[in-house]
Amino acid sequence: MLIEKSNVSGFKNSLKTVYSVLKGSDVLVVLDLGGGLLYGQDSDLDIALAADYLKAGDTDNLRLRVDAKKLHAILTHARGDIQLSTLPDKRLLRLVFGSSQFELPTTAAPAPPMKAFKNPQAVPATALVPVINQALTVAAGGAYSSILVTAVVGVGLRAVATDGLRLIVATQAGEPAATPQLSAGLLISQRAAEAICKLPGDTFHIFTDETSLVIDTGTARMVARKTSAKFPEYEKVIPVNIKREYTVKAEEMLSSLDMLSSVLDDPQANVLITLTNDSAKLDVTGGSNTLPVTGKTYDPNFDSDFDVLEDRFCFRHSFLTTFFNLCKGDVVIKIEDTTRPVLFENGPLKFVMASGPVPSQRG
């Protein structure tokens, strides 16, 4: 069969998508020459992409599993049409283009992940992908390797992630459809969440059953095995009874953090932040920087003539940088009391982090 030059780029991109989703150095991809599909399967995740250019009328049920990394490396050298064929025993895949010829060993492959489903929830990619991408900045491995995606009536589509030290709540404003799939909340593995962000298509059709999460975009389908993990009751760690708040410009905070990074030997080092009614001082070993803030208190016992508005916290430099890189404009730092985590808000984006030990003040 002939893969025309105009389809070679799509072939490479589809292969790269499957390879990047499944990861690893030994990813195997399946060429379904009967169904016109390119797909990969792993223990917890399947992904299939439409590839009509692979469809050949005389190859029903012919599915060849090949080394994805080697196939992609070969395709990077193709500059024109590619002649694709199999040897009589179907144990080798032959690719011919220009004056070059390559052969890759193959094995038979199972049917693609084409599980049927009914009544899917349609979600625009522009609503789902941004919140998952934001949540992925905090998601970590081990016990905290899942992202909770839910539709909150009157609020929007929400993705929540934690690594045990930080919590991020990303919301795409709008009125989501109140369907069982999203209203009850979907717990998505970190790996599946990363895959969702790489799927081509404008609309994601989501379906779940007892064992699987299925997302179909029309040109791609992902089937992820459901995780048995339980997501923490994240609402309990978000400060509610706010006593003080400080407003800072995200761009100014990032600039300060960047300047201080020049003297940090360890990106996990802490930054001591001293907040007052009109300034924020950032201190690290070997440097400091001050930027303007606007402080406000809701404490009825606060007397502005005698009391000083001041709060001091220690946060990891890398954690602050990660969050403020997601922000634009005003970030409001909200404090319930010094024993509770601190809430950072930037529009619909929330970030919660507990302070490390604060050094005692000298003098």
C-alpha cells in the first residue's frame, strides 16, 4: 500500500502522540491495516487514532505491532511517498521511500480499544484541557497520582490535584451540563490526564462505566482503566474564614522570584515572605527583594492606629514559581490564621499551601 507524501506528516504526528502518551523506551504501536487505525495499548491505558491512510481493502483484520521508536525514527527521514508492505509470513513490515528500504519485525496484535458506550457527556476541549493542564502542575506520583474532574453547577468545570504539600483547584467558568459522568466527579490517573491533553479534536465525548473511562473525539479514542484510589476531601483544607488578605501582581512576584533564584543553590530552598499592609519582602540565603502589595484585614479588633498588619511565611521557591507562572494580574493571598494553610487566588484559580517553619525575628 502507498502512503502519499501528504499523509506522511499525519502518520508521524499520530505515531508521536501514541508514543508520548504511553511513554517508555519500548512502546509498541499497532498498525491496523484493515480498520485504518493506529493505536497503542498498555496495562492501564489504550489510545487509538484514526488513520485512513493506513486502510487497505485487501487486509481485513491485519494488525501489526511494531516498535514505535524505531518506526518514528525511520519516518523522520521520509521526504516523499512511502510504500508499505508485509512479507508473506507477515513477520516483517517493509517501508520503501526514495532509494531507502527498511524492515521492522512485527507480531500479531489484538483488536483495538473500540468499546461501545451510550449517552456520552460532550465537553469542549477548550474547557477540559486548560484545567487539567493546570492541575498537572501539582499532581505527583504515589498516593497523589490522580486528578479529580467535576462539573460544579453554577461554577463551571473543575480539576483538582494535590501532591500532599500543595493543592490546586482550577476552574473553567461556565455552566456545565449536570450529567452523571461529571457531576459525580471523575477520578483520572495522572497518566490518563496527560493523555487527554494530547488528544486531537475540539469536542471530547466522555463515558464511564464500572471499569473504564472512555474519551472519544471523533478522530481519537482513549480508554483508561479506572483507579481504585480515593481523592482526599480537599474542601476541608481550603481556608474559609479569611481574616487578612494581601494583593500582589503576579508579574512582579515572578520577577522577584527569578532574581532570587540567581543566588539559590537548591530550587527546593525556602523563601521567607514578610507581608505588611503595603509591601512584601522576599528573603533567601544571600539575597532579598521587596515589592508592593495592598494589605487588608477583616479582624474587627484590629486598630490601624496601634496595630501592625504583618504576616510571615516560608514557602518553597519552586512551588511559588510554579503557581505564579500560571497567573496573570492580581493574586490575592488570603489568610485564616497562621496555623492554617494559605490560600492564593487568581480569578478562578486557587492554590493552597502550608507554610514551613518560620525563623524567629532577630532583635
